Amino acid sequence: MPSAARPLDLISLMLCPVCGEQLEAAGQFPAQGLRCVAGHQYDGARQGYVNMLTGRGTRFIPDTAEMVTARDAFLGAGHYAPLALQLAATAGTLLAGTQAPVLLDAGAGTGYYLEAVLRNLADGRALALDLSKFALRRAARALPDALCVVWDLWKPLPLAARSTDLILNVFAPRNPAEFARVLKPGGHLLVATAAPGHVDELREVVPLLAVDTDKSERLGETLGDGFEEVESVALQVPLELGAEDIVRLVMMGPNAHHIDAGDVRTAAAAAAGAEGGADAGQLPVTARFTVTAYRRRGRG
């Protein structure tokens, strides 16, 4: 049975982003947050996460409550389940033989993919970082044994060096230097990205942001000499999407910052052959992903 104390096991790996001292629970966790010996304190939320972004916070825009609701509904319908299963299988192989592995989900969102990975591990311990408190509210509910923290991935990670066995990074920013620092030597980075042609059928319906055709090649370059590729899997997932599915898919990601939801709903209803937004028809769409595993080089 899961233990409510499991998140407390991970706090010893956390560092204060202000002074670098080790963190501890400030009282009843998570509601009373975290603090360090120097007195810096980070607020906890009754929904189960801790917010460590203090002062000016971040210049990036977190996912909104509406985006998170759309994503939760779309993923909950199982549309991207093959991707979750692939990540879980690959992570299981990478961590085979590792006792009580520590996982970092860098850009965890609602915790959907991390939950699938942990379900495939007998004794994994997990830290979920995301910029959106709305996403982490759902992640904390889905993953009561994980430590969920609001954080900007472009900043130095509030984790001790060589503390993590595997980093999961799904459609999220990557911080190669920090990933290499917090991974144990020989630890792994597991990345999922959209591949060229991803949901191209929808581009005839609504103006979506472009997928970089050279993304996979550039990913290895941006990670630098600290990582070596272990394996890469191309995944194609055929989907049949109704009008509401289309709206959720478009509005659950970065496109939501650039497009009007009402326009998407009108276009989706027409594309799916529906009247007034009801799911009277289905639009065939192909989701395309690349799942790539990297090993951290070096001993230090």
C-alpha cells in the first residue's frame, strides 16, 4: 500500500534555491510547506503541492486552469495512452535492477505520464516539477506519494547533485546542464517530443503552431556532451476525434495562448461533421511522437 509519508523521504534531496541549504518540512506537510536552516520558507497548499517560486517568480506564462482542464479531459479519455505505455515500458527497462529509484518529472503537468511510469515500478519515488499550480493540483491528487513542487525548469533545480536516477521530460523545456547535475552518473533522461506530421490533419481545421521538423536531431545537439543516446522510438497513434476532443487537444497546450477557443469550437464542429459543437462525427487524426532515452556520461 502507498504510504502518505513517502513524499517526506524526498525532502532530504531538496535544496533551498536561495541559499543552497537542505530543506525540511516546516510542520505538517504539505500544508505548512518547506523551510531551510537559514529560515527561508516555501508555502504549501492544501491541494498537496509546494510553491518554491518566490520574489519575481518567472517570466514564463504557466498553463492556465482552462488549459489544464482541457488536458486532463483529453488524456483521461485515453487518446495518448500508447505514449504513456511506451514511456512506462522504456523507463522500466532503464531502471531494471535499481533499488528504490528516484524519478524527477521535469514538466509533470497533471502527472498523467508519471503515474503510468510509477505504475510499472515496484518502489519508485518521484518528484514532480511544473510551472503551473493548476496542473500540480491534479498531479498531487493522482500521485499522493510524489513530492509536487511549483518551479521554473529554466532556473537551477532545487535538488542535490547526483540525486536522481531518471528524469522524465514530456513536451516540456529542457535544462541540459541542470539535468546532468542532478542525475547520478549513468542515470537516464527520457524525453518525449512531438514528431513531424503530428496531428497535421488538424492544421486544415485550425492554425496550429508548427512542429520543428529537425527537432529530434537538434535535441541531441542541445543536450551536449553530457548525454549519449541509448534508444529512440517513433510512435504513431491513430485517433478518431469528435468536436469536443479536437477543442481539448488544441486548447490543452501552447496553442491556447495564440488562438480563440470560440473559433476552435466552431471549426472543430464543422470538421467533425457536428452541429452546434455536439460530437456527431469523428475526424481521423494521427498523433506522432518520438521517445528518446539518453544516458548521463561521466562519473562526477
